[in-house]
Amino acid sequence: MKHALDYIFRPRSVAVIGASRRKGSIGRETLHNILTAEFNGKVFPVNPTATVIHSIKSYSTVLDVPDAVDLAIVIVPKEGVRDVARQCGEKGVKGIVVITAGFSEVGAEGKAREMEVLKVLRDFNMRMVGPNCFGVVNTDPRVNLNATFGKTFPKVGKVGFITQSGAMGEAIMSQAKELGIGFSVVASIGNKADISSNDMLEYFKDDPNTDVILMYLENFGNPRNFTRIARDVSQVKPIVAVKSGRTKLGAKAASSHTGALAGLDVGVDALFEQAGIMRVETVEELFGVAMALTSQPVPKGNRVVVVTNAGGPGILATDALINSGMQMPNLAPATIKKLRTFSSTEASFSNPMDMVAGAGPKEYKLTLEAIEKDKRFDTIIPIFVPPVTIDQLEVARHIQTALDKTDKTVLACFMGAGEGSSGIEHLKSHDIPVYIFPEAIAKTLSTIHRYRVWRSRKRGKIQSFKVDTERVRAIVDKTEAAGLDAIVGDDAIDILTAYGIPAASYRYASTARDAVTAANEIGYPVVLKIATPTVLHKTEAGGVKVDLRSDTEVRRAFKELEKAVGSLKKGEEFSVAVQQMIAGGVETVIGMTTDPQFGPLMMFGLGGIYVEIMKDVAFRITPLTDQGAREMIRSIRSYPLLTGFRGAPPVDLGIIEETLCRVSQLVKDFDNFLEIDINPFIASPEADRCKAVDARFILRNGPAT
């Protein structure tokens, strides 16, 4: 065996421990599937009360099997799994698949039972899939292993499939077979007590029979390991995933803008984005992407041409493609000249190319041959709506013939062709995937295009800056010693400056006279903010007065803020922070929130008072590379505001990128912070005016009140 998991996925012998004579039982159906698939190895039923099962000699225990056993399929009551695992270890079995349920998925007692099984695995150097799983499949004709209790043995193909749900695994295999998608290996990993999705990704990376990897996930074991492994695998093999669990009922309100914007699912999106995984929303989309990847090359770009015999579908395709980020260039003049020599006068020589309803097999062939030579396109989408008078099989044959030798990506759409269409089957048999509606093609192309861009980009480096960690440590220790859980005001600004993050400095004033003096020292215009008592969201509390341009305005603002605060706690003295007003830039927000599963997540987006309304933000898992920072900035919808919108000068993006990387280093150096909120960070065309105006740091000992 070249790999430890080969004992599970490429065994030479299999023992079914818990094999049964009773039809409909998992023990009987699993053994039946192994035999029906014509497994190329020895099979040993194990049952203490039966001597023969399925016409095969049965053994009381695995220890009684006279031959060596590579893989054991365990289907015994949960209380007996540990002892069976120990017997497997004593026998020399190297791989086990525990289908039995009743472990960590049912609570603390089951978790303890699972840990006992894991100890046995470690004692005997065995690997395990499960428990609480559906089983495993390998379609390689040299193996032919179907160690599941389902009804489907998938078609042979180049797709490796990882699923945490046995029911979803069975459903996906069944539907994939109808769509003509073949699998190499299927692993239902269940509770992932030993073998996880990380292990399977590494196995698939080196598997010559696997070209594409599909995943159905419900949770992650070690997200950071997953990111590292998946990033390496995605460089050589595309990964497409459906991750369930997008919502979180009853989520607690977060104390900072960053925390409030980070819902349950942003960590997953960030992880998949950084790892190059193509995330799809539904199983239907999973199939759409899988069909394209398994039968067609990844498009060289996002330029698409549509050829149709009906105007409506062409319009639908155009809208969907453009909204998905695809481009639809005009046909080249030489292409149009060629098309005019045989096309109907009513045809539209644009993109989409509408050949009108009378177009048949010949028109499709000639049109596609002409367009295939047009270098303006990376993907060709033939759309066919079958009229009663035209043979759709002949149309399919002519589409296939015209594009048989192209290096472009071809995704076809047969609308209303009917179930079991001979035309669709012909195209599928010649590796041209067929979709029922053009919107599905647009979604598929958009997903694959993002992957292509990710794979071609630079990897990036984690920057290291010279910083003053002792200064930050002193501020954190002082705050914690005082029993506080939020760092604001000048302490927050001091943390930023200690890490080289530009920030507008404060002057503090406890009287109107002092405020006027501070304003004159700083220079008008200025901003006044309540400093005491501590207010986290000053704007919402009416605790900020902006664009003050005279001594009179400063005095008036001071009195208004003092009145707004009202009575203070014993020992508190009202004060304000006087700060230079920085205008003429774009307000952005830079922050961090701690996800319970993924750890620290960096955030960047449109800031100021609109941050929670617009929610135009991007998240990434730390540590952040320079390339990751660059991508975060470019991924927000309001990015054009930063590059110069309607004649405005572009802001200094380099300062923002560096600031993101410096905050990432701060997060790595200090695990005390639960949340960080730098809002607003003014992005300006002038580097010396790119500054943080306000910041707050929430410590891990609880949300600030």
C-alpha cells in the first residue's frame, strides 16, 4: 500500500463485521453491495450466530478469519464497537469503517464512547472512517468496492466525493448517475473522529484517478489546517463545496461594528475564498459546476458567446451572464462576414447570435464552425429550443461535430427538450454538458471563473513590521487590572501608533476653556467627542460634534455634549477629546472579530456611520498576506470609490493594504482581543491624511457594557 488510506479505499480483503441474513438490514445490504459490485478481493462475513451468509462462509469473530484482512466494515451495536476495534487491531487490520451510530453526534456519553474507540485505533496504528457514516466507494475496475448500504453504485469517473451526511451522499450519487457524472472515490466521513475532510483532500491530491473534488460539509474539524491543505490541493485540482448551516438563530448582539457584521457564515466564505474552493449554494449548483469541470476545460477567460435559435433564451442568457460578471464581446467583423454567407436575413449578427426559429442542424454546424474560429471568445454556449419540425438529435450531432476539436469551453442548453432527450444524451456522451436553463450556465461559469482567477494570482507573503509590543502589553495589562473590557480613546490610539498605524491624535479637555485651547493648538476645523464617560458607539449616542470652525462653536459643542451626558457616576469627571477633523477622503472600516470556530477574522469595508447599513465589507482569516489585503480591498462593492469615481482622485491603496497587514500582525501578537474596530479609517489621496480617526479594542473577558 502506497498510502495509509489505501487499506480503506484499495483493500485486498474486506471483513463485514455484523453481516446479516435479514433482508433490509444494514449488515445484509452492505455485504450484498460489496458482492454485487464484484469487489476484486476476498470478502469475509463476520457474525457470531451464523455459519453462512449470502452463500459465503461466515466467521464468529474477525480473529477467526484465516486470511489477512485489510479493511473491516463495522456494523455492530454501539456498545460493542470498541471491542470489535480491538479485535481488528489484534488481527492486523489497518483500516476500519464504522457505520454504527450512537457516538459524539448524540452527546457526552457518545463522545466518551468515541474516544475509547480512538484510543484503540492509536494503540494498534489503525485508521478509521466514521463512526455514524454511510460507507465508502471506489469505482476503479481494479477495486470495485461498494462498502455502503445504499442503492446506488456510481458511474466510473474522475470525481472524488467527500460527504458528512450519509443521506446526502446517497442522494448526490443517485442524481449524479442520471446526469452522467462519474465518481472515483466516495467517502462518507460521518463524525470524522479519525479521518477528516483534511485527510481526504490530501489523499485525493495524489490520487491519479481523481481530477475534481466535490464536498458536502456541515462543520470543520481544524479550519486552519483545512485552509492550508485545501489551498495546496486547489492549485492542482478544483474543489467544489456545499456547506450547510448558513444561518444562526438567536445570535447575540456584538459590541463592535466588526462583530455585528460577522455572521455565522462569513468565516466559511473567507476560508473558501482564501483556499480557492468553489462554494456553491445548492446541490443543483454543485452538479452544474461538476458537469463542466469533468467534461470541459476550465475557460481561459470570462468572454462568452451565445448561439441560439430563439430570442427569449438568448436574452435570458445575456442578462444572467452579465450579472454574473461574464463579458459578451461583439463578433469579430471577419466572423460576421462569414456568417452572412449562409445565415437567414432575419438573423442577428451580434452576441447573442440569434439564428431565428427556422435554424436547423446545418445552420448550427456552420454558425458554430465560424464562431469557433473567433478569438474573441473563451466559452461557447449553444442554446436550442426544439421546434416540432426539427430533429433535436441531428442538431446535437451537428453541434458536437462543429465543436469536436475546439479548445474553447462548450456548455450547451436544450430548453424544453423533454426527459430522456436523445439529443441531450448524445451531447453528454461526447463530453458536452447540457443544462436545462441558461441561468444555470451563467452561475457555473461565474463560479469557475473565480477559481481560475484565484489559481492564476500570486500567493502573497505575510509581512513583518517593526512594532512596539511592550507598549501595547502595558496598555492591555493596565486595562485588565482595572477590570475593564474595552480599550478606547487615547489608549486605543496609542495601540495603533505602537504598530505603525497612522492615527489622528487627541487632546483632552474637561472644561470649555481647555477645549478651545486644544482646538487652537490643533488647528481648525476640529471634532469634539465624549471621552468620559466611556461610550463605545459615540455617534449613535449623540456624543460627536464635527466640523467645528471657531472658538464659539467649540464652547457651544462642549456644553451640548455635557448636557447630553447628564449626571455622572461617583468619581467620574466629564471630559471631551478634541481631534483634528480630517476631510476629503473616503471613510473605511478596518477591524477584527473572533469567530468561535475559525478564530480571528480580519474585516475591511465602507466605514463611518453607514457601515452596518451598507454592510459592504470583506472578511479574511488571519494571518493576512499582502495579496490577501489587496484582494479584500478590491472585493467590496464600493471599491470604485477608492480608485477615483466621477473624476475624484484615487486614494492611497498602499496605505490601506499596509494597515490591514499591520492589524493582522497585532492580532497574531496578542490573543487578548476579542474584537477590534477602527472606524472610520480615512482613505485619502494624500498619504499623510490617511489616518484612523477612532478605534476600540474589546478584550476577551466579555463584551463591553
